[in-house]
Amino acid sequence: MGIYLDHAATTPPDPRVLEAMLRHLREVRGNPSSIHSGGVAARNAIEEAREEVARLLGAEPQEIIFTGGGTEADNLAVFGLARAAGEKRHIVAAPIEHPAVRNAVKHLEAGGYEVTWLEVDAYGVVDPEAFRRALRPDTAFATVMWANNEVGSVQPVAELAEICRECGVPFHTDAVQAVGHLPVSVEEAPVFTLAFSGHKLYGPPGVGVLYVREGVELAPVSFGGGQERGLRNGTENVAGICGLGVACRIARAELEERMRHERELRDRIISGLTRIPGVSLNGHPERRLPNNVHVSVDGVEAEGLVLVLDAQGFAVGKGSACSSGEHKASPVLLAMGLGEREAFSAVRISVGRENTVEEVDRFVEAFSGAVAGLRELSPLRTG
Amino acid sequence: MGIYLDHAATTPPDPRVLEAMLRHLREVRGNPSSIHSGGVAARNAIEEAREEVARLLGAEPQEIIFTGGGTEADNLAVFGLARAAGEKRHIVAAPIEHPAVRNAVKHLEAGGYEVTWLEVDAYGVVDPEAFRRALRPDTAFATVMWANNEVGSVQPVAELAEICRECGVPFHTDAVQAVGHLPVSVEEAPVFTLAFSGHKLYGPPGVGVLYVREGVELAPVSFGGGQERGLRNGTENVAGICGLGVACRIARAELEERMRHERELRDRIISGLTRIPGVSLNGHPERRLPNNVHVSVDGVEAEGLVLVLDAQGFAVGKGSACSSGEHKASPVLLAMGLGEREAFSAVRISVGRENTVEEVDRFVEAFSGAVAGLRELSPLRTG
Amino acid sequence: MYRPELIEHLVRPQNVGELSEPDGFGESGHAACGDVVRFTVRISNGTVAAVGYKAYGCAPCIAAGSAMTELIQGESIIRAAAISREDLRRALGGELPEGKEHALTLVLDALHRALEDYWNREAEEADLVEGYRG
Amino acid sequence: MYRPELIEHLVRPQNVGELSEPDGFGESGHAACGDVVRFTVRISNGTVAAVGYKAYGCAPCIAAGSAMTELIQGESIIRAAAISREDLRRALGGELPEGKEHALTLVLDALHRALEDYWNREAEEADLVEGYRG
Ligand SMILES: Cc1ncc(COP(=O)(O)O)c(C=O)c1O
Ligand SMILES: Cc1ncc(COP(=O)(O)O)c(C=O)c1O
Ligand code: FES
Ligand code: FES
């Protein structure tokens, strides 16, 4: 197996997570809605996991809703808050949101909502004062992500949430990239709702969370057996939920060490890559995810670079994982003021628990070689 | 571990399914949207699973949409068909639908759709002629489940779908209880959409399928990265999807043997239980799921019976798994003409692959004893 | 969902049955849920000498009836009548699931009716003896 | 996503570079995607004696350029010019993903321009030799 440097796209599940999942898949027999002891065991396992998740966020267990993924959690927040807001039909959103939020908001916009798309600075960061000015009496909700999945910039979410609380506007944050990688506390950031996804913090795929602050009203967007307080209907993915509980427990216990390790590798990569002429870092130099490196490589298109590195055993990402199949410049990078060509030349390297200093050093060397090779190929530089 | 007779609520995953899931969880590193080889491997694994699923249904791979569960698939069909139907605002539905369909249709009804709730006979079966009469030029879609999750009656879905095709009305069927337990073919039943759920056919929890016939238009109900043709957004649950592929492959290979085995056990239980005075079978005597036994026990409330059996090591279900937490008579049983008391006295026994003749014989004996004990307790019989 | 103490009472209910010629008979039914509990008691020297119960209904209802028979057995009528909702709840291991608390109401009510029945009979007997008619 | 043949051309592109004083020079760019391919060819005795290519763009574009150099190397100009979209596709292992087919167009176009350039120069030279001016 090669060297995996694409943790922002998905993280391999922690072996302890797998073990917990497997235990449930093998041993627990029963639908959590069933009243026999197998059902009760399944129900209890879910409630234990809910406590672990709550603990990681500084929340109460009853504020945790398990969903089928990060996108589902984001969609539930966006549509649930909008529909619960009645006559209010104005939304404030950042242009750098993940498609799970951005496209949901756009769907509302197409349906008649008025949306104020905030500006971001060259680092992709929202200005709290501009944010405050955008809020209106008829604002149904505002949403700004905790940390960006492409360039890794961390937003001043605690401040934004506080502004919203003062103004009485519901505030949602997409914390999919942040939870398990940064301290995320709903005590410190008075958000109304917060979404994250299991497979981004060494948890299982196919399970996510929406934190819903006590007292916040969400209109249901799915219908069925009434699971998760009627907000996420359907038989619970017990094994996945238990795995996520374990992932959250581990994240809480190991967060500091994880961050220290990731920062070390990240900074090593940043300094190695930016030494190559024409390679520049995107996103905020300090206020960024501990595991994220995002660079534009002058004169090289990202796709070829990613594939050449892949052939050498290094897995990195181009653009955003979710739309990387298409040849479209990322709206995030465009919003930050990058040109199309810079956007197409962007590569994302995201480190993880299991990476080593030696691996990232080898990576920097390979990267340098691959860039040189592709530049030699380019008709643009050596006309 | 006791004897599990609640397979209609959820099935324990087949060991071969677990093996496939585990292989992916351990070995595949990459988001299916990523272009490096880990991502490509994940993508390929999904497409292989899609082929297995298609093969089981007699469908084409591109007609298969992976979702986060059966409820999600049902919701997608109901809302997707309704929104794609434009001005048409009439719906035809059976009153015996699972809440995943029933509550979604009720939500539309509350929003202004007109719904014709069909009648069912004493077995819970829809009459095709009445169904035909219910269809109108402004019918957005009609929906009748393949087989009922409580009483096990199988509907004449092929006939209903054919009527819809003649009339040009989209037809959805919830086949969650049928797929993997009965032959289900979209060639023989010209349905527009068909939903099922992994954890009901020895597959993984948290993954479902919506079959969408080529050319059928569905409006999206979730928004994000555009996965699953934009119909189910969010990073795919690769391990779950692969597990489901394996479950479908196994179901196709072993369906006949599975049905033969289940029918034998089912019939043994039916004849054993109905020999007890005051115990009567609900649902259709012949056209029923091979694994389903559903009885009302005169003079006994189901909850106590289920728990007494559980204490003796037998896991069975009361009412419908999805609402069994509440003390409300099942709408399915009421629609079939049962009284409240008969409804509350209903117990569902659903056998599976791993059950043996010896187990079900022991169960019949335990059941008989538990009923006798509870009846002795009852003030209603020996006034 | 239910505590082990409750399950134990459900699976092995105590004092099931109906005393023949009881000193007190009490029955209570809950219209909404259709559950019914019946107590028969024998009183001697002001204490509960024997008790029988029958129940039709949900698990907490059956279990609470059984738990109640154990709580009152051998107690003075006064103390039996004073057994609280909380005592009964505790005997079942604690809190009942939401929406199941009325099982306790039902059982308390049925017992109170049985004790009342005894008092009424006593009063009647006293009347007969004293030949008093108000 | 991409076939191994394509990846191979991407990772080890053949005939990279620019011939000095080429007999033909052709470049093509796709406005929408910004990709550019450039061919330089040396022709001797009516066959492609040498070819150099450069490319900026997506992976199929880079790989198709490389594959094309191998296909035309040593071929007569006529046969080089006749290489089809399908030939090129085949050399890359088959179908390209949806939306990537224009990489083939780009490469074919750039080659045709290089060959045209050669023909034009030849024609010009012939003119010069024959002293003919139309
Ligand atoms: C007939 C039927 N439809 C839909 C569902 C919902 O499936 P899931 O719980 O997997 O979302 C179920 C199972 O609970 C069912 O039995
Ligand atoms: C910031 C952000 N939000 C939302 C999502 C969506 O999560 P999922 O793909 O698990 O649905 C992702 C990941 O793809 C993400 O990075
Ligand atoms: S449900 Fe009413 S007392 Fe049992
Ligand atoms: S994307 Fe246009 S040729 Fe590569």
C-alpha cells in the first residue's frame, strides 16, 4: 500500500473503530426499535455512542442526531432551519461552503429565498463585521463552515455564532473537516446546529451527526418510523453509530497529540513545497486545519500531477473531493480571487495519524520531481 | 445467544457480507470521488456492487441508486416522483404501507396533495380493479408495497404496475421485505421505482437501494457533491455498498433454497401456534412472505408475551418494528378490520436462514407455555 | 427499555390469582389503553393476610401488579394504602419509559378500590351489628 | 477512471520536447478548458523522422500527445495524417471518461496543423525554387 495523504477526502477507519463495529455486526441481533433484549442491546449501544459524541462536542446526548452522513446532516440543518423559520425567507451563507451546504442553499434560492452570499478575503475567510451587516430581521438562518475542506482555512465561527445569538438568528456550521482535528465545542461557539461526518475522523463511512441545540426547532425533512426524534427516519445503522462513538472517544483522548503530529508533518510539507519555484500556499497561513496543505503549482495542471504522484505511490487530492470528477474551477478558489489556471493547478495534501516524517520527506521529493517533469512538458513555459 | 426469530425487523449480516465489508474498511483507502488509485478502487468496488444488485432485480446497473437505507429510498421515490410530476397533485396509496412511505405520503397530503387511500381486504391485500378505478389523469404517482412488513401478505404488484403502465401513471413499490426473500424482478413487474434495504436481506445496516427505471424522472431531494447521479449526495458508504452487493449475489444464488427452508419453518410455526385455542393467523394464508408468521392471541397483550418469550431466549416482534415503542394500534391491522384488542395482541415471528426445525419446535412449546401463563393472569377470561 | 426488576416481575409474577371470598375486591381499567388490574385481599387483624392479583395489559402493568402484592403482603391496611407511586416505581427498578406511568396509576387505583371495598364491607357489617341505619 | 495505457503515457510520456528547426510546427488550444498541445516534426522522404511534443492540460491531453508521437513515428505523412480519433483512443486503452473526448480533438488538431505547416513550407519552397508567384 502506498502513502496516503488524502485524509481530507476520507480517513481510513481506526482499527479500534473497526473492532467495535465488527463486534456489533457479529453479536448484536435486533432492531433498536424492537423490545426484546437484542433490540434493547442495540438501543443501549446507540445511546452510549450518543454520549461519546456529545462529550466530544461539549453537548448533551439528547442534542445529538445520528444521520447517514455529513451531507445528510448539512441538508437537514439547511432545510430544517429554513422550513422552521416560517415567513422568513432570507439566508446568509459563505460562498466557500461545501456543496452539501452550498447546493442546498442554492436550491432554496431557486425556490424564492433571497441569499446574501458573503465575501471572503484572499485566505477564504469571512469578515465578522460584514457578516453582522448581512443579518436582517427576516433572516431565516445563517451558515458558515467551521473549516474549509479545500484550502483548510478556519473561520471565526465562535464569533459569528455569538453575533447570530445576539441578533436572534439561527446559525449552522458545517464542521465536517474540523471535528476530530481541532477543538470543537458548542459551549464556546453558540451555534444552533453543527454537522460532521464519521469517515473524516477515522470513523465509519455512512454515518454522520447533526448537533441540534436544545430548544432549536427543526422541521423534519424525512418521514418514516420516527427514529432520531423524527429527524432521521429509518432503522439506525447501529454498527456505524457505535463505530462513530468510538472514533469520538479516541478523538477526545488523542486530539492534542494528533494535532501536534499533524501540524509537524503539515509544516514540513509546506516548507518543502513552497521552496519549489512557482508553488504557493493557498488558504490562511496560520489559522488552518492542522492536517491541510493546499498549493497552486504554476504551469502544471493538478490532474496530471495527482496521477503522476499516484503512480509513485502517493495519494493526494485535487480540488475538492466531491466534485473532482469534473473539469470546473472550484468556486471556493474563485471566491478567494484565484484565477482559473491557478485553481486548476491546485493540489491538496492532507496528512493523518499514520503518516511519518520520513514519508512526508519522500513525498516532498517526489512532488518536486513530478512538477519538474510536467513543466518540462509544458508548452506554456518554454515557448 | 438465544434464538432469533425477528428477521423482519433486521437480519444479522451474512459472514460473507462482513468479510467483504471488512476487506474494504481495512484495505481500500480513498474517497470514490478521488482520482488516485485508492479512489478508483473504491469507485470500481461500488460499480461492481451495482452490477450485483442490478442482476438480482433483473435491472441495468445504471438504474440502481444507492441510498442510506430503505426509508431514504422510499422517501426519495415518493418526493422525487411527486415533485417531478409538476401540476399533478393526486396520489394513490395503500393504507398498509410502511411509515417510510405512509408518512411521506401523509406529509404531501398535509401540503395539499389529494390522496386516495385504497381499501384492503381482510388479508391486507389491495384489489387491482379498485386500484385501477382510483387512478386519474392528475395522479402524480401510485404506490403499493410488494409485501407487508407486519402481516406478510404479498400484493399483486406485477398486476398493479402493469395497470399503471397502461394508464401512464408512475408506480413505486416498497420491496424492503421482499427482496432477498421472494423472486423480485423489474422485468416481470413494470414498476417505475422500487426500494429495498440492506439489513433486511443479511446485508449491512445503513445502506439501501432505489431502483429507478431508465427514463423515469425523479426530482432530487438532497443536495451536495452530486453522487449517485445527484439523487443521493454525500460520500458513498463504500464498505456498506460492497456488503450489499455480496448480500445480493448470495440472495440470487441461494434464493430458492432459502425460500424452501423458510417456508418449512414458517408452516411448522403456523400449524403449531394455531393449534393453541384463541390464536389466529393474520395476513394471507398462502400469498405471504416465506418467513413471516403473524398471529393474534386472544386475551393476551403482545408486549408481555414478547418479553416473557425473550426471557426464555426467543426474540420475536410485536406489531411493526418501527413503531413498537408506542402504545398505538397498528394502522395496518386496523385497515384489515381487526379490533384494537386483536391488534394489541399481535405477535410477529419471522424466521431466517440460520433457524432450525428443532429451534422452531422449541419455540412453539415456549409460546404455548407463555400464553397459558399470561392468560392465567388475565382478569378478562376468568372473571 | 425496562429494568431487570420489572422484567423479573413480568416473567415470574407473584400472587397471581383471585382469592375466593375475599374481604376486599378492587378493579381498575384504563379506558384509553384497555388495561385492567384486579386485586382481591384478605384482611386479618388489620393487616393484609393474603392478596391475589390479575392483570391484562402492558408489561409495566402486569409487573406493577405483582410488585404491589409483594409490597402489601403482611402490611397494615394503613401502610398498604399509603404505598406511593414512588415506592412502586422503585420496586420496578426506577423510572418507567415515557407514556407508561399510567400503569402505576392503574395498579394504585385498583388496590385502593380493594381496600375501600374492605372498609365499606366493614362499615356495613358494623351497621348490621349495631342495627344502625342512617 | 483512466486505463493503464493512458496512465503509462502520462507517467512516462514519449518524445517530449521541441525539435529545433522543425519541418512542421503545430499548436492547438481549447478555449474552454485552457489546454494546449504542440507538435514539432521533422520529415524526411515523406515520412515522420522525428517528432517532439509538449502539452499543458488534463491527463488525457498529455497522454494522447505522447501516444500520438508513437503512432506517427516513422510513418508516411499520409498515414500520419490519417490517424483517426479511434486509433488514438485505442492507443489509450479505450473510451475516455465523459467530457474528456476533446483531448483527442485537441491532439489531432495540433498534429494536423504541424503537418499542414510542413506542407505549406514545402509549397512555399517549391514556389521559391520554381520562382512561381501566383
Ligand atoms: C416494508 C418496509 N419498508 C421500509 C422499511 C424501512 O427500512 P429502513 O428501516 O432500513 O430504513 C422497512 C423496515 O423497517 C420495511 O419493513
Ligand atoms: C466540509 C465538508 N462538508 C460536508 C461534507 C460531506 O460529507 P459526506 O461526504 O460524508 O456526506 C464534506 C466531505 O465530503 C466536507 O469536507
Ligand atoms: S398501557 Fe396503560 S397501563 Fe399499560
Ligand atoms: S480538459 Fe480539455 S483537453 Fe484536457
